[in-house]
Amino acid sequence: MRKSLITVVILGSIMPVLDMTVVNVALSGLSQSFDAPLTTIQWIVTGYTLALAAIIPVTAWAIDRFGSKRVYLSAISLFVLGSALAGLAWSAEALIGFRVLQGLGGGMIVPTGMAVVIRAADSDRLGRTMGLLGIPILIGPLAGPVLGGWLVDDLSWRWMFFINVPVGALVLLLSARFFPSEAAGSTRRLDVPGLLMLSPGLALLLFGLTRVEHGGIGDPGVYGPVVLGAALVAGFVRRALTTAEPLLDLRLYVHRPFGVSAATLVLFSAGYFGTMMLTPMFYQALRGESALASGLLMAPQALATGITMQLIGRVTDKVAPRSLILPGVLLAGAGMLGFTVQAGVDTPYWRLILSLVCVGIGVGMTMMPSMTTATRQLPKSQAAGASTALNINSQLAMSVGTAVLSVLLAAQLSSRIPGSGGAVTALADASPAAAARQAAQFADAFQTTFACGTALMLAAALPALLHSRRRPAATEGVSADPAATVEPSSASAP
């Protein structure tokens, strides 16, 4: 596989993943700039997330119908246009609208790039290639707050969006040159009823989950969208299992390696991304660090994950999946447990960092090997559907994990510190004497919340046990036959 192709896909995938987190640190400043309440400004993040969720389901059909190169070029163009317009926004409402435009383009970039890589990768190098695809997933949550803080403090919030324009233009030029040209697309019709159920269903689910932090689980603004979204998704599942040409082929989950990997990733991602969202808050609220400092404190973990991914990618194609994924889950859980029990006011930073480095190594051993295992035995004709399904799983898992842990932390703070309202800024707003008294309660609240995230991560060990104990065969890999299908009975025995 050409290195130029994977480089383009990595560069393109970094933009939408980074944009999910880079804006968070600027919300207060944007509220002041536009003289708008935070309830309105929050839609700058929510609108982008909902647009991502709404467009992802149609990506597999678009790739099969128009070809991955056309879809990728269109997605990058839409994302760059939305970024440029967002940087020029003159009001909060305009910025929200342009962020939605960004999301519609960004939602197609990652699954399309992944589908291109799966189709183009040599079967004996799929693990190494998938390891490289994990780089954007790591850069976004860790580098986003640091980059956003620097741009807002030293330049302007507009540069959070303008920076995508030259990068996107470069990706457009490179992808136009290096992406493989494809023959005429499939004539498969778009499953419009399925689309009208799945896309709004996912959007409503994510919308409800984003409101949990503000209203709590008992708020009608939370459980109403969640229940309606779940009903629509259930309707889609029923249709997908009965119609001849569904929007998303759910039979992928019956294929044992794919189903086991998806279950592992859902549980692990919910716990991991939920705790990683709270870790910078812990450093800032309890330890008094700045956004930049908290990001730098998490850098060793990101470095450990990146190095591990590249090393593991070299052996994933030669080692039994269970031999990597199960130890990875257990190591990440053990590292997070070590961080949890030490998450106090006076714990030396080197001990906290060491625990997070263990988490990082475990993440590198878990996530990309799971994705490689999920797609290894699938025919290339199912690459688009597989990448779309995995990205939908990822979005839901991250949203559920962050929502659940956010609510739990707020509830813990409210019960331990009356009058705090569950706000993580309560300690900074308190008097020095009150802050000294409340620090221990703050630490207990974070520890309890981190413990729940750790339990979610360790729960992924159960499906990880079902991964195959056999090494990938020399000839095993993605089938080149477009008409080939992988039946459930063909999966390797555990």
C-alpha cells in the first residue's frame, strides 16, 4: 500500500476529530464575543455533533454509489467551506449554522478514509495500517484543548476554524492525486425509510445525551429525545433485518470477529473517552492547573499510546487477537485504577503520569487491534459498511460514556458539597478556607466517577475473551471478490 495514501487519510481524519474538542475551551469567550447565553453557545458543539451523527449512516451507500474518491473530495470540500464560513461568522446563530455544515462534511471524512484504507491494504499488513489510522483518534481529545487554548489566548477564536482551510486545501490536492480511481458505482438504491429512521434517531439520542449534564436524567429534555431516538433506531434495526437492501448491513454483527470486536470497542471506548474527558477537569478544578498545563500533563499518555500502536501494528498480523486485546484491556483498566486511587490533592504528578502511561499502552494494545480484527475477514465490498458501522459505534460509545460520567460527577459533587450545584468550578469560586475544607470531598467525587469509568473499561474484558486464540493465517485477509460474503460460520473459533 502506498504511504502517500495513508498519509492523506491520516491528515484528513485529524481535522474533524480535532474539531470535536478544540472549540470546548472557547465557549465562554464566544459567549462574551456574541453577547449570547451559554445555552445558545453550547449549540456550537451540539450542532456539530448532531450533524456528524446524521450524515455517517448515509456514507456507506454514497461510497458504493459514487465511489470513495468522489465522496472524500466532496466531504473535505464541505468541511473546508464550513470552516471558512465559521471563521467569518458574524453572530452566534451564523456560527451554529456553519458548524452544522462542517459536521456534515466531517462526518463522512473518517469512515470514507477508513474504507479506502481497508480496500487498498495488503492482507498481511492490515494491522500495521490500522495502527496508523489510530493517530487522529488520539490527537483530537488530547491536543484539541491545548490548541484551542493557545489560539484563543494568543490569536483569535476565528483561527480555530481558519486553520482548517490551508490544511483542507492540501488534503484536497493530495487526495485528488493519490486516491485510486474507481469504476462506475453500485446501482443499489438508497434506503430512504431506513435513513429517515436511523439518522434522526442517532441525532436525537446524541442530543439527549448532550443535555444530561445540564438537566439530569430526569429532565424531559433529556429522556424525551433519548426515548424517541431509541424508538427510531429500533425501527431501523427491524427494517434492516427484513429489507433486501438496508442502509446498513447489520449482518456484519453476526460475523463473530466483527461482533466481538464491536462489543469490545463500545464498552472500552465509553469508559476510556469518558474518563479522558474528566481528567483535564481534575487537573484544573482540583489541582489548579491551566488548560495548557493539563493538556501537557496528559501528553505522555498520548505518546505512549502512539508508540504502542505502531509497535503493536507490526505484530497484529502475526499474533492471535486475544493475545493482544485482552491484556490491553486489563492493562488500561489497571492503569486507570491506579490513577483513580491516587487522584488526590497532593499526589506527586509523576505517579499520576505513570498510571496514565499504563493506560496509554493498554489503549494502543486494544483499539486498533480490535478494529483490525473486525475487518480482517470481510470482503472488500463490505469495507464501506464496516467502517460506517464502527464509526457509528464510536460516536455512540463516546457520547454515552461522557454523558454518564458527567452526570455522575455532578451528582457526587452535589451530594458531598451542598450548594455547589454539581459545578466543577465550585472549588475555584470558594474562599481559600472553604476550598481547603472541600478539597477532600472534591477528590472523593472524582475518584468515585473515575472508578465507574474504570469498571466500564474492564467490562470490555468479557467480549475480549471471545476473540480468537489463533494467529491470522498467511492467506487470511480482506477478500478481493466483490461478490464474496462472509457467513457467520466462517469465523474462527475462540
